[in-house]
Amino acid sequence: MKFFIDTANVEDIRKANDMGIICGVTTNPSLIAMEGRDFKKVIKEITAIVDGPISGEVKATTVDADGMIREGREIAAIHSNMVVKIPMTTEGLKAVKVLNAEGIKTNVTLIFSATQALLAARAGAAYVSPFMGRLDDISMKGIVLIGEITDIFKTHHIKTEIIAASIRNPIHVIDCAKAGADIATVPYKILEQMVNHPLTTQGIAKFQADYRAVFGES
Ligand code: E4P
């Protein structure tokens, strides 16, 4: 399973990229709004940091296929790594079909059922983004959805990649890796939580103390 970072914060993206652990970025309208900066400016900065798929979403207020297609073309023109994120609606699927025919990659977002994922794949999506955490929030097991989509795509040799999204903790990461998601898109805070372990911290402190006791600071 590969990692993308789920943020529009350029500093966090730079830190994760420097660690060598991410190969793509996902953003959404809420994450862009959180930065309070111009969409295109932020996206351009991200493309200069990460050399991999960067998902930029059509405006949250654009709900018709023609509008999504128009914006999708503009997003794709920013950089060759751009992936157009489209919400899972009837109009969204129409936009995915047209953009795919033009060679523009799409990521269908706000996927909450296996049928939605299958439809998005058949419309030509390069990626689908099932949201684990938001399902868990309403007492439905997000991981069950990831497993179902993985099984269906494997059975039918579907090439669309599964991005496990709405990841809220390191256990989500392990669960979706075991279930066979192609990618997990993870906020920076959770990547940090995955790096750290109290026994690693203790181990480093003991090695330092033992070393210093004999060799000092040399
Ligand atoms: C996915 O691409 C979304 O940006 C994201 O994972 C949503 O996560 P949230 O449910 O924590 O907002």
C-alpha cells in the first residue's frame, strides 16, 4: 500500500515528502479553505514539491457536469500530475466519462458504498476514494467497505486504484493495508503518530546514556 498525504498545507507536504514516505497528495474544498489561500497558487506549490498524483477538487458549488468538465480541464492544465477530484453524483459520473476520454485522470470522492465505487470505476475513474472515518462516525464499519471494494475490483480485474480516505488513526492505516487498499491518504498528524513508538524513544535514550557513560560526547 502506498501513501498520499491528505492536506493542502504546503509545509506539512514538504515535511512528509522529505521523509520519502509519500508519493501523492489529496486535497478537498475544506482543506483548501482551511489554508485561506488561492486554490491555483496552493496547487502549483504542491506540484513543485511532490512528483506524483495531486488531487485537486472541482469547486464545491459546481454541481453540473458541464461545469465540472470545464473546471476539470483547468485543473488538469495546471500540471501533468494533476488528478481531478469529482464528487460521486450522476453529474459527476458524466464529467468523469468526458474527462477520461480526454486523457484526464479523475478521483471520484465521497464514496460510501461498493456500488458507488463500481459505478465510478466503470465511468472511467483512475481512483476512487472511500471515506473510512466518516462511516465509522455513524457506526458503520468503514473497513468493511474497503474490503468489499478491494474484492470486487480484484474479481473483475478493475484497474481503478482504491484510495482509503478519511483516515483518523494508525489502526485505520493497518486495517486498510490488510484489506488491500492500493493507497491510504493520511493527514500529517497521523503520519507522525505512525513514526513514533515509546519503546523507540526509550531505546534511543538508553543507547545515548550508555554511550555517553563510556565515551562522553565524542
Ligand atoms: C479524501 O480525499 C478527503 O480529503 C479526506 O480523506 C476526508 O477526510 P475527513 O473525513 O477526515 O474530512
